[in-house]
Amino acid sequence: MVIEYTGRQMVVTQKYKDLAEAGLKRIKKIVGEGASAKVILTVDKHRMIADVTLNVGSQSMVSNSESAELTVALRDALATLEQKAIRQKQKISTIKRHPRAGEIAGDGELSETIALKL
């Protein structure tokens, strides 16, 4: 996975890189190898903002988090992105496993009897 780091009003230290890589390693298990990520860390006066963008094929998932500490914001953003990746994978697998009602081949009578029993 290709990871690009950007620090706005700050320098991205190895501590934040390690934290981001650990979170993205978990996400990589879900989405696969062909993903790239952008981690943007921003510091304003009293707020720290973490933006994480994950690109998988033609899809992109974005997660933003804001906190008083940058490590908390980064962890929250990565946790949210992980949940989005899980939902997306479940959505794709559900579509593949459950065809539409009109696409059932040869089992039309069987599906009607099941519907009548319900």
C-alpha cells in the first residue's frame, strides 16, 4: 500500500507515521493490496485534525476526525475508515450473493412456494 503523508503547520514525525501505518495495515487486510492512502495532519491553535483518504480502484473513502490531541484524532479517523471499509466489503458481498428477484434461473416455482409459506 502506498501511503502519502502531509503535515500542515507541522512536521509529521515517525510516531504519527507508525500509528498511521498500524491502522492502515488493519484496513489493508480488508480491502486488499491495490490500495493507496493519503494521511493529512493539520494543527490549528487548539485543535488537531486528521484526514485519511483511501483509494481502492475507482472508489475512495474519506475519514475526518478532530481532537485536542493528534494521536486521538488519527486513531479515530482510522477507526472510522476501517468501519467504512468493512461496510463497503459487506455491501459488495451481499450484492454478489443475493441476485435480484427476476434473475433467479429455473427456480421460479420453488421461490413462489417459499413465498406462499411465509
